Amino acid sequence: MEFIGGASILLTVVIGACSCLLTLVILAGTGFFIYKTFGSTFKSMAGNRNVLQTGVSAPAVILSVQDTGVTMNDNPQARIRLRVMPMGSEPFEVEVTQIVGRFQVGMLIPNASVMVKYDPNDKTKVAIEAFGAGM
């Protein structure tokens, strides 16, 4: 089917351009949705990794635990309120949000002992290093 003066080619180019534009809009929307949904989880995990590598170890006691409703590879994310007791310094309370292994969930009870690492320059940055009393 040929239109007057090569309109067929122009129509093909316009349809191809619209198809590419629609695909880009869909991909951008999907990427934005994934970022808004999981971005804070990945940012939290990166911050925890940094604290675990460079932080100071201290014992802590779990004060409370809440499920955030987020899971990663069937491992739940929990919001955990802790009392951290560093040696030679005053105890402080902090809330951490962390992915917890499925087999560690049973250890998340009030008054349970954990080992944490914290940033001495910013005591809001705390990550759980180990669960249980036999640390």
C-alpha cells in the first residue's frame, strides 16, 4: 500500500518513533516504581555494611521488634529498638531497620542480647553484628 509522495515511509517512521517513546516511558515508570519501593531498603543495607566494616563493637539489648512488611529473598526486614551499652560510655537507645535471616527471627525478642557495631561519630548508625548470648 503506497500513499502519495512517500507518505507510507513517513507513517512507518512515525509509528516506529512512537513505539520507542512508549517503551521508554514504560521502562522509566517501572524503574521509578522499583526505586521508590525498594530504594530505602538498598540504601539501608549499604549503610549497615559500612557500619559493620568500620564501626565499634558493643553489646546491646533488644527493647522491641516490629515487622516492616518487607521481605528480601524470603528474609523479613524488622524495625528493632535497641539499648546499646558501649564500654566507657553512656548507654544509648537507637532504632535500626535491618533484614534478618529467617532462622534468626526467633531470636528477636525483648531483653535478648545482641552484639552491634555503631559509628561513634553518629550513634544513629547502628547495625546488628550477632544474635544470641554466646557471642
